[in-house]
Amino acid sequence: MDKVQFLLLVAVALFAVGLAGVIIRRNLLVMLMCMELMMNGVNLSLVTFAQQTGTAAGAVLVFLIFVVAAAEIAIAIPIVLLLVRRKHTLEADAFGDLKG
Amino acid sequence: MTHLLTLIVVLPLAGAVLNGLFATRLAAAPFGRTFVTVVGCGLPIVSFALAVRGFLEIAATGGPLVEVAYTWAQIGERSFEIGFYLDRLSAVMALIVTGVGSVIHIYSIGYMHDDKSYARFFAYLNLFLFFMLSLVLGRSLLVLFVGWEGVGLASYLLIGFWFDDPANAAAGKKAFITNRIGDAGFLLGMFLLYWAFGTLDMDKINAAFTSGPAPVVSASLAGILLFIGASGKSAQIPLHVWLPDAMAGPTPVSALIHAATMVTAGVYLVARMSGLYLQAPEASMVVAVIGAATAFFAATIAVAQSDIKKVLAYSTVSQLGFMFVALGVGAYGVGIFHVYTHAFFKACLFLGAGSVIHALAGEQDIRKMGGLAKKIPVTFWTFAIATAAIAGIPPLAGFWSKDEILWNAFASSAGGSPVLWAVMAATALMTAFYMFRLLWLVFLTPSRMEPKVEHHVHESPLSMTGVLMILAALSAVGGLVALPHFLEPLLPLAKTPETLHHYEVPLLIFSVAIALAGLAGAWFVYGGGTERSARLAARFAALHRLLYNKYFVDEAYERCIGRPLVWLSDRVFLNLGDRVLLDGSLNGLARLAQRTAGVLSRVQTGNLHLYALFVLAGGIAVLAWSFRHG
């Protein structure tokens, strides 16, 4: 098993763990963390492919994604905070008011 | 003056705009009423002066004045122009409209003095004059039609002037709707002529009919279609029902619009299109027969009416019938002659009636009048002169024109016949009878007024009586103008066979005798008070009921046209068409969307994890699909 395959496997594993977490866990904060895991899995695969083809653009793009992800989580956490303030719980099921 | 005709037409419009836009503000302003009066009466008088000037100009030069004010539309080669045309015919009409119109404006100063909508009234009257003048002076049928519709609008506004009373508003609506039926015919006639000639200029259409190759269109068809329009505006059978109801408006309006000018628009139209009607014997026959029937039936109704304005209204319908008979037998100039004399005496009669109503504080029922001759002498004398004029007593105006009509109805080679003459002579007899009946019942019989009303009977102010005197003078001497001969270059006189000429003098004597017989009959029945007429009414109760109820024409229309229409609209159009078909299909679509949404909304469980699972399933499905399709 060479390095590339190994890295890709790690990426898939990260993504799968994240996805499973999002689907299974009820805690909003944990779900957010799991999403970060999924994104990092994807990021890892991006860097790997960039390394394989030898382009620098991929590596640069990853930094851009980190910045955007930081901004995104900076918005997501306050939203969660507000939701918690309203219902005093982190359970995702408590916020199903808009269901059909 | 280069824009003489345009000025004549537009000046009253300026008055309407000024008074109409500032009506409410003027009512409060200190000199508002004076301003309204000066603008409202001044501009029509200036218009009249200009019309006189135009008249003198064409009388001197002989040729028509043509003025193009504005090109409305240019479609390929053809252009639609707002052009005005002054020849002898339109000059006479313009003089009648502005002249009689001006004096009625002056009369209104006194009559409408206490009305709170004084400015609005003058705005409407001026608006009417504007449209009437564009009708009369318009060169093409298009301009005429705009004026035609416009006077209908002004008439509607003025009939419903006191719109607080629903009956007045309903009368206005009735006038408008009845006219629409006629207008449909008029429009079709216009389309037909435009299709055939590519122009709507009336002088060109007339010229195309009288000279040049035979036109591709049936003159009779076009003539009858135009006459349908004319019969709507001029209240001929079967569209006469609106005119008596139109008396709901203020009396000066009845005088100006519903007696002297607007209702003669139909007569003017037929006379203006005389070139067409000369080539259309069938259409001319229809005109004559409808005219004679209307004249006769309206006269019989007028005999039994008890409202002073209703009597005059039916008399107007009847006199319009006389005019159409003249037109139908090819005596176009004579028809216009009667328009001209009728404008004077009928305006005088209506304004006299207005003066009576004014004196009696709104009473219109002649059964509650009587003995007014001594109390309001000026009104009485002017009313008496106008009555004698319409009855055809020589040498007053009505005699000349009516005698000419009777002569042409008898002798014209274009449709005159002894039968037609007999019908018209009988009508003339009834005319004299019911007009003198009115005179006796209102002025001469012993008073039947309620004491409260009788107490403050008063003569009207000078602005009203002065106008009455002017109009009475014109009713007296107006017939001495030989109008048919003045119009002869434009509207040739009807041909009469030589063999009949020795009847002319006996017929003339006979028509004088008819007028005097009507006078004598009225004197006999009403001279001694109302007992004899009451006995007569009791003896012929069924006939009296029929006449009093106007042959139940309104009721018949209601039953034959009104109710089926309501039924059709209610059942078919409203319930089936609108509610079931349109609403039903739209509501069905809405329900379908609602139900589908109801089913689909179950997917939105609100469970975040389920959504994530769906995303996963979707992702797997996409992956699987892309693997398979490589």
C-alpha cells in the first residue's frame, strides 16, 4: 500500500466517521464537530490529489478553505448559542418546529 | 382668423376644464360664484360670436371652411384627422347650438342659483357644448362619433346631476345604455363606409355616392345602420324610452340637451349624409315610417300625461318624428328647418316649465297647478307664444316648418303619400290639442294648488324671464327665415310632381284648420275646468290607462328583454360560467396543489438526522449511478 492510497483511506475514514456522527449523534455541538471532520476528510483528499499531480494550486486552495471554514464556524456557534438560550437544550430534535 | 373653427369648439372645453377642476375650491372662494358665471356663460357667448363670424364668412364666399386641427393617426397612406368643416348646414347647426346654448346658460344662472353644485353644473353644460360642437363641426364621421359619444356622456352626467336620488341615477343609466344600442348600429355603419371608401370624411362619402361609379356598398344597408344610431340619439321607436326619463335632470338641461340640441343630432346626421340617403330609397322609407310612427305614438302618449316635463318630453319625441318624416321623404332642408324652429319654441317651453316649477317650489304635476296666468304673467305669455308656435298657428315659427313637412309628406316624389300625410296631420292635430291642454291646465283653469304652495308663487328673476322673452320672440318670427332655400345648394329640395301643386294651398289652409281645431278641442275639454276631462277619462278608462302608462313599453321591455337577460346572466353566465367553470377549475387546481403539498410535506419531519440520512442516500445513489454509467 503506497502513501497515496493510505492517505486517501484516511480521508475516507475521516469522512465516514464524520458522516456517521452527524447521522447518529443528537448533540448539536458534536454534530458540528463531525461536520468539521467530514470537511477535513475532503480537504485531505484534495491535498493528496494535489500532491499527486504536482500542482501548487491545490495546497493553496486548502488554506482558503480553512479560512472560510473558520468564518463559517464562527457564525454557526453563535446560532447554536442562541438556539440553546431559547430552548435550554442541545438536542437537535427539539428544534423541529417547522416540520410539515 | 386661421383657427376659427377650432376656437369655436375648444372654448367651451376650456370653460368645462376651468369650472370642473376648481369646482369645489370655487364654491368656497368669495368671488367663486361670479367667476363660475363669467367663465361658464362668457365662453359659450364668445363661441356664438365666432360662429356668427364663420357663418357670415361662408355666406359671403359660399365655399365651406375646412380646418385640420390635429392628425390623430397616420396608418400607411391613410390618416385620421381631427378636422372641422363649416358649410351652410353645419353653420346653421352651430348657430343653433351656441345661440340656444348661450341663452340657456344665462337662464341657468337664475335657475341653479341656490344649488350647491353650481360650478359642477356649468362645467357639465360647457362640456356638453364642446362635444356637441365637435359633433356638428366634425368633418369625418370619426370626429362626429367622438362628439356623439361625448354628448351622451354629458347627457348622462346631467340627467344624474342630482345623483343623491337613485331614480335620477337610474334614468341617467337608462339613457346611456339605450344609446349604446343605437351606437352599435352607428359603428357598424361607419365600418361599412370605411371599408367601402377608405375615408370617413362625410363630404367625400357624399360625393362618392352622388357622383362617380356605383359604390361597392349597399347604400340602404349603410343608411339603415346609421339610422339605428340616429334613432337612439333622437329617441325614435323602439329606442325612445330613455328621453322621457331623462327629464329627471335640471330643467335647463332638459331644454338644452333633451329638446333643442342633442336629440336633434340624429336628424343632423341623416341630413349630413343626405348624399347617401338619396341613393337609398329603402333606408329613406324606414326613416319616414319610423318617424311617422314615433310622431303618432308619442303624441297620443303626451295627451294623457300629467307631469309637465313628461308632456314636453313626449312632445319632443313626437316633433323629432316629424323631422325624420321630412328626412325620409327627401326634404332634408325642411327637416333642418324644423330642427331650427323646434329649438326655439321647445327651449322656450321647457324653460317656461322650469320657471313654473321654480315658482311652485318644485311641483311638476299639472293636476296640482292652474290659475298661474295672473301670478306669473311673463312666463304665461312666453309659454303661450311657444305653445301656439309648436301647435302650428300662423305666422309663428312652428307653422312654417310643420306645414312644409306636411306638404312634403304628401307630395314628395321620394316617398310622399296621402297616407303618410294623414298620419302626420292627425299627429299635428294631437300636438295642438295636448299643448293647449297643457296651457289651460297650468295657467288658465281655476287653481288646484295647495294653499302652502300658492302662498309664495313668484315670478322668476330677470335672467330667466329675459331669456324666455328672447326665445318667445324667436319662436314668433324665427319661421320667417327661408332656411330650406338657404340650404338648397347643399341639400336639394324634394321633388314634387307638377300634378299635385294645386293641392298646396288647400293643404296649407287645412293645416291651419288642424291647429285651430286642436286649440278649440283643448278649450272645449279644459276650458271649463277639469270636470269634463275627468268624465272623458272615466268613459275611456282602458284607453286612458294605456296612454297614461305609455303603452306599457317599459314594462314590455322589462319582461321581454330585461328579465331574460337577467335570467341568462344569473343562471348561465354567473352560475354555470363563472362559478362552476371558471371558479371551479381554478379552485380545483388550488385543491390539487394543496393535496400534493399535504402528501409531500410528510417528508419534512423536522428530524435533522433523517435529512442527513437522505443526503447520504442521495450521495450513494449519485455515486452508484455515475459508476454504472461510467
